[in-house]
Amino acid sequence: MSDADAAEFYYEQRDNPEVWGEQVEARVSRKLDSVVSVRFNSAEIERIQQAADAAGLSLSAFIRRAALTAPGAEVIDLERARKDMAQARRFVIDALRALHA
């Protein structure tokens, strides 16, 4: 049987319980009704896809899970951290100058 023949057969039998077995009601734990667009560069998406594959999750489920667990993690404002490090560096340089004066 070719793929086309199989597709036609199963389409024609889509409502036949003798082919597919007894129909059961699906239970969905939550309604996913919002879509958020996120951009990744190619290296990032490759790493994320590999992590999702390793976790046995779809890319969407992996990103959703990561986003939902992120609020428990400390988020770092990189720009603020850079400014704080620059200021700390100036303090250290000033302290070294004072010690060597």
C-alpha cells in the first residue's frame, strides 16, 4: 500500500471505531490561548532545541517551562551590573593609588 493509498484509507475511516478503537474524551489541563513572539539568534535556538530534545519536550513546552520557573530565579540587570562593576573598579584603583602614594 502506498503512502497515498494509506492516507486515503485512513481519511475515509477517520470516524470508524472498528479501525481506530473506542473514542475517548481528551482532558486538557489548561487552556493555552496566548501567543508570545520571542526572537533568538541561530546559536541560541540551537542550544535551546538541544536542551528541549534532551528533556523530551517540544521547543514550545521547554520554553514555557523555563519561563514559568524563571520568577524563582534571581534576574540580573546586566547594564546595572556593568555600571556597578565600573564603579567598583574605580574604587579599587583609587584605593591602590592611595596605598602607593
